[in-house]
Amino acid sequence: MNPADEQIYPWLQAQWEHLIQQQESGRLPHALLLSGPAGIGKAAFGTALAHLLLCHQPQNGRPCGHCRSCELIASGHHPDRSFLSPEEPGKPIRVDQVRELTTVLHSTAQQGGYRIMIMEPAEAMNVAAANALLKTLEEPGQDTLLILVCHQLGQLMPTIRSRCQRIEFSMPTAAESTPWLAQKLDMDEEAAGKLLAIAQGAPLAAVDMKQGNLLELRRTFMSGLADLIRDRTDAISLAQKLHKEELIHLLDWWLSLLSDLVRLQSGAENPDLNNVDMTKMLSAVAQRADRVRIFSLVDRVQSERKSLMLRYNPNRQLLLEKLMFDWRALVR
């Protein structure tokens, strides 16, 4: 999580106003659960809320920007604001990480007022870490706030969920996010719309794809699957090429492709596809693939994705090989 990334995106304005009303009326809880799809700005929302609450002279629902607390936040080192994330991508949040920061939450605020911890993704906690956090949720210190940012609500312990006020975030509409994305990336709205579809509607994920190397990885993955269908490569070679990449991305893109296949086979006129750049391959597969096999592959990809999210450690190449054999079998 980038401490400098705080922003209330246009599609999150309603949730922001709701929390500001709660704060102004003294009804802000000690724990907030910000839940919804990844890539829409929940973490930036939580960081912005922390900044507002720590500011000594907030004005019209915004931090002043010049008090001592705001200066500390601008430097990235406010003593009463903590961030908690896995030490490495894909790793769990450990119990000692939680214990260390919850100890800080029960100490005296150095700047007066709130002590705030922001955790992302909250579902990354292992069982021991979740149980340690539960003690703090049951006995919070005065003027403390825990902000849990969660992308996969079903993977968070029910006992944690029940002790937080849940703020639900949904995917913004294309009308809300396309103009923003076009301006952000300095592109026309048609190109922004295509990128947004590829990112499955998540505008910040679209930004990451454009500014990082994910678009190139996706291009490699998609062309590999197309070559597999055409017998221009084989499952073992393709798995060998891709097994060191971030598997969650590959499985998400795979599920998106399979969803498009289902849409194409539904018979709907002008189906709304995510992978608009892969229409030719999708159409060819949709014409030949058996629907039962498509749904069976959906189940297998979802199962493998869930295992990864639960931090199981599979044989990555073998996992990809099996799925790629099943993908090739769709058109046999």
C-alpha cells in the first residue's frame, strides 16, 4: 500500500459523504470494513479518511493540509497512522505483525486524537493473525480506528466481519469511470472503454495495466491460448513459459475469457464482451466448444484461484499444464 495514495474517486463520493456525516455526529465506529472489488480505490479511500481524522483543523470534510499532523502525513511518517499488509505479495499477514501494531493502537496518541491502522488486504490474515485482531476489535482503545480493506469478503472470518461496520463498494459504471480513465491516461474515451473492459470494469486496475507490464503479460498469455487452440504450441511448452508469472492474474483473465464464451453461446445479439481484443479467437472457440466443458473448466479455474487465495502452494507448472490441456480440449 502506498501511504501517499489517498483520493476520493468520483464513484466513491456517496460512501465518503456517509462517513463524514457519521464522523460529524460522533457516530463513527472503532472498526470499518471497506469491502468490494479490487481496483476501484478502497485503499485510497481509507487513507484519505485516516488523513481527515488525524488533521487538527479539518475544513468542509477535508484536511487542512498545513497543520503539524498534515505535515507528518505529507512526509509519510505520522506516528499515529499505521499500515499493515503482507510482507511479500501472495504471503499471509502474520500474527506478530498484528500484535505489533495493535500494541501501538493501545498506546497514547503522539499527536492527540485518533490512532489509526489501515490493513489491506484484510483477507490475507492467517487464522492466528485474525484471532489476534479479534481481541482488539472486542476491546478497542479509546479514539482508535481500524480500517480493513477487503477484496474477497467471503475469505474474511465471520467473527471479524461481525465486529466491523461494513461499507460496501461496487464496481463503477462505465459512464462514471471511462471519462476519468481517459483523462488519467490521456487517451480518447473509446480506447479507455476498451481498456476498462479488459480490466473487467476496475478503473485503477486499468491504470496499473497500462502503466505497468500487465498488458504485455496479458498479450503473451492470450496469444499463447490462441496458439494452443490452433496447435501452434502445446500445453507443456506454454505452461513452462508462464509458470513463473503471477498466477492470480492469469486465472482472472482466464475466467474473463470463459465468461465471454458463455455470453457468446447465449445467443444474445451484440453480447457485451470484456476481451474485445480477442473476439476472433472467442468466436471460433464458442462455435466449437461444448457448453458443459466450458462450465467444467470455469469450475476448475475458480477452484485453483481459491486455493491460491487461501495461500496453498501448488506446483505452478503442473497447475497450468492441466488447465491448458482442458482449454485445448474445448475444441476437440
